Amino acid sequence: MKGIIGAIAGDVIGSAYEFNPTRDHNFELFTPKSTFTDDTVLTMANALWLLEDEQHTHESLVRIMLDMCWKYPGRGYGGRFANWINDDDPQPYNSFGNGSAMRVSPIGYYARTLDEALDLAKISAEVTHNHPEGIKGAQATAAAIFLARQGKSKEEIRDYVTRTFNYDLSRTLDEIRPTFSFDETCQRTVPEAITCFMEGKDYEDVVRLSVALAGDADTIAAIAGSISSAVDEVPAEITQPVIALLSEEFCTTLLRFNELVAKREQETT
């Protein structure tokens, strides 16, 4: 399976290690603590937005995000985002946290053009993360997914992201790892997640490299996994236990979204 399951599986696999970091590449993929977190909830919200609102308005996205978060409380929402959820009039709060990038993968799969991916990623981010770095993190992730879907090489993706977003993708994971620590900003997770995609041999290896950075494990794995699954199949031994953890609503949304993406791809060929 390909598509946004890559982000969801990365989230689930990384969830057990977000506050229990490991640098062991051979960590156990699934533990009794494995679950979906806010990364998955908000990825599903973005997917539902694209399914239900052809106009792609900020207002409908806010409504869907709030509805999803109220249905799935206690999934690790950050403090400022939790305040946003409970605000009577939720407004953007100038965040550059990696929440904008962790939820954006449906856009990378939905978009028919690179410009559409960038435009929709901006809308997706700015309902909360309207800081330029928050928008940039979402756009870089969506663009990497879109370019990977188009068959661009990893080097071509690296060059585009570096040139367009001024991210430093020159460092290897061996250079990053010794000084890397927990960080929830786009600036210190999106480039590292893209580097995990660059160095990974396949989907599982990408996720293992992401978690073994011993940082914000679920989100880095969700971002890197969302790009990897545009290229590599997520194997059944990963998708099956992940899907088993999802609600019926999420499974239905995932199926509907995959069907929509397939239809849009057929229409452009």
C-alpha cells in the first residue's frame, strides 16, 4: 500500500518512542504502547477536508479539524494547539511547530500540480501555523511527496527543497545524529525527516532511521514515512497492525481518500 498510510504508520511506530527515545536502528516496530496520535488525527482531518470541500476553504478545514480533535481527545495535542481546539473563536497563533508538516501528506497525494500542492499546503498550515517557517515546513513536505509521486529522483527532490526552502540537506544522518535532540519545530525536524527519506533503502528503513534519531519520533517518522510511501510500498506486516489500531471512521476515510487519489491520477493520464 502507498499513500497517506505512510504517515499514519510512521506515527504509530514512532509513538512508543516519542518520550522513550532510542538510537537502536533495530528497535521493536510495535509494542503495547503503539497507538495513533495527533499526527494521525490531523492527517485524517486534512484528508476529509480534501474529500468534502472542493473549494478548499480555511473555514471548512478549521471545522473539520475541530470536529476530529473533539472526537479523539488525549492524543498528544501540543499546549498551544490544545488551546486553539478549545477556543470559542480559534485563530492562527503564529506557530512554527512541526504540526503543520505532520498533517500535510494528503495534499501531496491529492495535488495535480506542484503549484496546487504548495497552495493547499499553505492553507492547511496557516489556519494554525501561520508563521513563515510553519508554512514552509508544510510546503516542503507536500512538495517532496508530489515530486516523489512524479518519479523525480532523490537528488532532484533534494535540489528542489534546498533551492526553494533554503533547508540544509547537505548533512548526513551520521553527522546529524550525535547532537540531535527532541525538537518540535519545523526548522529542526522537516530537514531531518527529508534526510531520513533520502538515506532510507525502503519504507521500513526510512521509519527506522527516523525513530532512531531519538527526537520527536512519531512526527519525524510520519513526515519521512509520508514521503517514502510515495515511492515505496508500505509492507503488509506494517499496514495490517496499524490499520487494526484505527477507528472505523479513519479506515473509511483512508479508503475513500485512496479512491479519490486513484481517480484523480486516472483523469490526468
